[in-house]
Amino acid sequence: MFEELNDLGLLDEMRRGQRSERAGIARRVLAAGRLCQRRMSGVDAAERSQWCIDNWEAVAAEVAAELGISRGRASSQMDYGLQLIERLPKLGTLFASGAIDFRIVIAAVFRTGLIRDSDTLAAVDEQLADAADRWNAFSRKRITEIIDWFIQELDPHAVRTTRDADDDRHVEVVPGQDGMAEIWARVRATDGAAFDRRLDQLAATVCRDDSRTARQRRADAVGAVAAGTSTMNCDCGSDECPSRSEAGSEPGQIVIHLLAEAKTVSGEGTAPALLPGYGAVPADTVRVLAARATLRPVIGGKELSAEPHYRPSPALAEFIRCRDLTCRFPGCDRPAEVADIDHTVPYPFGPTHPSNLKLLCRAHHLLKTFYSGPGGWADRQLPDGTVIWTSPSGRIYTTKPGGSLFFPQLFDPTGELNLPDPPVQEHEPGRGLMMPARRRTRSQEREYRIRWERGRNEARATAHPPPF
């Protein structure tokens, strides 16, 4: 490709490709914003504004399914598009032309978020549209400085201030490679010091014949902290190890599911196990873990039949969680341990059977329950666990069980049910009362945050006036 072009021609292609890419992102974001605006202006939007899964969440689910992204990312794109349409239309027009990067839009939407006066916002929008096409090479810090300068001149109390360090506390556990994970944390200094000392204490509970380095023992001590034990297991292998006589506290009730072939656990096979959300775990590590873990064979779907109750038995529930691994809604990967087991054809019209059960996270379970019926979502399940979704707009999406990618036998058909269509759900007065409610609507929450942040800025300005 492009072999016939000289250097100048290649540079031209890069420039055109970049502008086309920017315009394509703008089309996607602005279309998401327009769809959101249209749906949020519907008659039922106000009625559902207090719902936990309100119309915004319903639109986010549809956008996520269409784009193949998470509900959170879909919601962000809707918000950026809506802000450009309703608050920064001139910047939105510039964005649509392909002249500016999306990161400039992200910065502008956030930095102008506290402006309440429409005339002030329009003036800032015009300044942004006149200048932003010269910022593509600028760093995020410089872009922020310029936008804040515009705002400072017109509405000083709307300038976003630096977040307090204490507000940025967080812990992240990130999947690594080769069966490892990385832990990143920002905590209060006192908690960090206590955690550091606790790791040293636990690392010192093994005997001197333990083969691990001090760094490795501290790393393994994190597992002991998570399990709630007061000692670590020594790897010296001696029955006379003094650390064995020191009783640790009972382990906490923390369950980690590791999926493995039976031959891997017994030592007859070398296939890796799967730690959902983290990836493959080597077979030799599996055998070490199996020596002290609770082993629970998963019964195959073909061996399971319909059950007489709404709630599935532990064996059936275990099969569904291992087969699906995550929420089965398009674009969602919420893990099995936080997902509900849903009857595709509602019980009692559909049985408690592996061909009629799937995982849905709580948000998408509520979405299906309250946004189904005429003009809503519909789903159909095949015997191999495949789920076919139809969106309110008539789009078709298909999801496959996540576990079948790693263990193909979980994809074996579990039986054709040939169920009749369930009764059409009509709108029932008062049905929305069963939906979990928000403490504040989205608009109320946004207004609350703006008032709080502007109030903090005003208080600081009063306490520390500029030296005029």
C-alpha cells in the first residue's frame, strides 16, 4: 500500500488520515449525544429519573451494545456528545470538521463544567472554537492552563481547583503476565506505614530454611493479609519446622475460583488453569494450590436437568458461572461473582434449566426486567449458551459464553427446550416502584456537585483575596 507515493504524498496521506480519524470520532461522540438528548426528552424520562437504571442507563446500554464497548465508556461518550451539543456547540462544530483532537474536547468539557451562566458559557465556547485548532501539539497541562485562563477572566469561581491529595486515595489490582498481578495503591501515610510493617511481621513468621528471598516473602505476605491469617506457610518442607507450631488465626471467608481441567489438578496434564479476570495460571502452580484448596468438580451441562424451583441448585449455579464467566449483555464483562443468574424466558414460563439460564450483572438484570416488552430489549438463548439480543432499535447482537473460549466442553449443547413465547409484558401502573431508587436524580446530582465545588472556590477566594 502507498508504494507509488513519494515522501510528500505519504505525508499528505498521514494528514488526511488524521483529520478523517478525528472527524470519525466526532461523528460517533456527537451521534451518541444526539441519541441521548432524544431519549432523555421522552415522556417517560422524567418518570424514571429517580430509577437506579434510568433512561440514561438504558441509552448507555444500547450505545455500548452497538459500539462493543463497556457501559461506562458508552456513558462517557454520551456525556461528551451532549455537552458539545447543548453547552459548547461551536467547539462541537470545530471537532466535527476534524480540526482538533478528542483530548482537547475532553479537557474543555471538564474544565467548563462549573460555568452556570449561559452568556459566560457562550463566550468561552467562542474563544475555544477560535483557538483550539492550534492546540493539537500542546500537552494536556498547557491545554488546561489556556482553558482555565479563559474561564478565569469571565467566571473565576468556575475554575476547577486541584483535587486534594486525600481525595485521590485508591487501590488497583491489575492483571499481569505468567499468572501474576500488580497492586498499586495510594493510601494515607499512616495506613501505608502500618501495611509495610505488617508485611515485615508476616514475612518473619517462617523459619530460616524457607527458600524465598525477603522480597518474595513480603510479596507472599500480601496473600496472608488477604486471607486474614497471622502467619505464613513455610516452604522448608520439614515436619519439625518451628513455624508450624505457631497457630494462625482462622482464614477469612474469601473465595477465589480457579478453573482447571481435572488432569491438571491431579498432575496428569499440563494445561494451564484459568483465574477469571487475570488469565492463565501454570499447571505446576495449580497443583501447589490444589494441595490446600477446596476442590469442587463442575458437573457438565448435559448431566443437569430442569429443576422445580426458581433458584438453581448449587451444582447448576456453578455450571452457569463457569460457562458464562461474565455478564452476558453485549459489551459487558462484569465477573461471575457479582452477577445474577437470570432466566432468559422468565420463570415459571421458562424452566430452571441450563439452556434457559445465563449471567447478568445487576444493572443489566434490572435493564432487562424494566425495559423489556414492546419497544424494549428482548433475548433468546440457544442450547449451547449463545444469547441473541434484540435492542429497542431492532439491532441484533449475539454473545457467546466466556468460559467456552478456554474450556470448549462448556459450549456443548445442553438440550433444546422449544419454549413458547412468554406473555407480553404490559406497562403496569406502579411497577416502577419495584426498581431501586436513586437518592438524587442525575440533574440534581450534577447541580449539587457544581454548587459544592463553586462554593468551595468562593470560600477560598474570600479567605485569600488577590493582592489588588
